[in-house]
Amino acid sequence: MSVKKISIIIPCFNSTQYLKECFDSIKRQTLGMEEIQVIFVDDASTDNTLEYLREFEKSYPLSVEVVSLPQNRRQGGARNAGLARAAGEYVMFLDSDDWLDDAMCEKTYAKAAEYHMDILQFCFIHMYRQGSTKDSSSCYGFLDGRLPEIRKGMLLGTLFTFGSQNKLYRTSFLKEQGASFPEGVVYEEPYFVYPLLFEAERFYSMEEGLYYYRQTEMSATVKHMNKKHTLYNHPFVQLELLKKLISRKKYIEEYYSEIELHFLHSYYIETLYFSGKSNKYLGADIFRKMQKTVLELFPEYGQNPYLQLDSFEKLAMILSSLQQEFTQQELELYCREVVRIMDG
């Protein structure tokens, strides 16, 4: 297979309902199929997904490659399997129930090549039954990660998100960094993306919505995320991410305040928020362990300079609950209060 401009990695698990729409959006790409490597990863599906994928591969043997996993490794594991086969100049991740704007590959590759990007971000168009919404960012265009204020903005999430699918990555950069997803869990994306924000030097943020993110159906991933106790994957992954960052001493020395705030937000506040927003179960016993973990790791968190700023007032307000005790019923009510504070 000749060198392609973009590799698209698509994890698939029991995806027959959406595969045609997803692949059709790739076939329509104005960049041309001859410039795209499509890597479908069948994550041990139990329906006819693999048969569909083999047909795609047969129809486009120079562009489509199918990887069949004998055991289910969830999104992270499937993406890792695809990443190991990526040979394009740039790589992106597409979920099998989503689809792309027809000019997505052409437009993102043109910008990435023009500015020699390590990571390029574009906007999601969230597709609901009642309509659609497009993401927005505080800054668009070229962003120089060698500038401290840009790097800090990345690490705080004010310039880039921590999601993996709304980005185009230079493949050689990912391989240099040994980038990988945690396997067998959900909420896996920040573990992959966040460490890259310390090392990438050239970023670009596009204002256009180029990725159609389906929100209207109960996908297999969402069903799994709604199961009791699945929420616990979130603080687990964030703690593993923190361990990874701590092992790289220079990150802690240079960006302690940013790492601390990211952990407080992602490990603690987001877990409460996800519980309240989607009625996901968070046991009071687990919550107490989370409080203890935060206080042991960051006992002086209240002195974080960002928490003194008005723009982070909501986070500071919620972090006061680190010192509070809750019954199970009180915790459930408080998680809904966290949603009201964050969304208000």
C-alpha cells in the first residue's frame, strides 16, 4: 500500500446499522480515496460487522485495511490496534456511527501541511434528533506551543479540548511519543491526548465543523457507559494519567499548577458532573476515597493560582465539597447541584 496523506482509524463493534453511512462519507472525500488509508478495526463484534468490513476491503483493496480483534478491547484497544498499522502522513480517529464532511480530509490536510502541524483541531457538529450544534473555541488559527502562554492554555483546556476524534495528528509525532490509549475502559481519550499537549510545538485550530458526531442514538459505547459502576472508569483513568505525568519530572517542575488544576477538574469535578448529568451511579464509599486521594495528592490545592481567578470561580466553589461528608442520597443531590453550577 503506497504512502497516503491521511490514515483514518475506525473502531467497530456491532456497527452494521451505521457502517454504510460512515464509509460513504469517506468515499465522498474530495481528497480522493487514493490518498486515504482507511483502517477498520473490528472489536470482536457479534453481529455481521466483520462481513461488511471485508466487503469494503474487497471493493477498495488499495485503500481499506481490516483488522479483526479476537477479544473485545473497547475503543482504546481498537484504536491502538489501528494506530499500529497507520502509514499515512497524518492520522485521525472516526467512530463507526459518525461521519465526515465531504471536504474534511482535503481541508485539514491542506492546513496541516501548510503549517507543518503536530496536531490540528477542527470542530464537531453534534447531531441531535431536534437539530445540531457546532463546537466553538476561544482561538483559531496557528498556535505556537513553544510560547508558555499557549502551552498553558492547552493544558488548561482553554485553547484545545482533550477529546481525540476532533483532531488530526502527525503520525510520526505520535510514534515518537509512544502515544496510546488505555484499553478495556471508557473515558479513555484524555489519557491519549493530554500528554501530547506537553510535547507538540505546532498547533492549528480550525473554526469549521467537519466531523458529524451522532448524539441521537444509544450506541454500544453509551450503553456501556450508563451501566452501574462504569463511571468509576473515569477517575481511574485520570489517576493513571496523573501517574504518567508525575513520572516525567520536567512536566511537574514546569507546569505544576496546570497539572494540579487539570486533575482537580477531571478526576473530581467531572466525575461528579457526569454522575449528575446522566444519572450515573456514584457510590458514597467511592466518593470518599476520591476525596481522600485528592487531599493526599494535593493538600495545598486551595493555593492554586488559577483558583483565585474569577474565570475558575465555579471550580473553586465545587472543590469546597472536598471537606464535606455526604450520605448516598445527599451525594446524588449534590451531583445534580454540580451540574447546575457548571452549566449555569
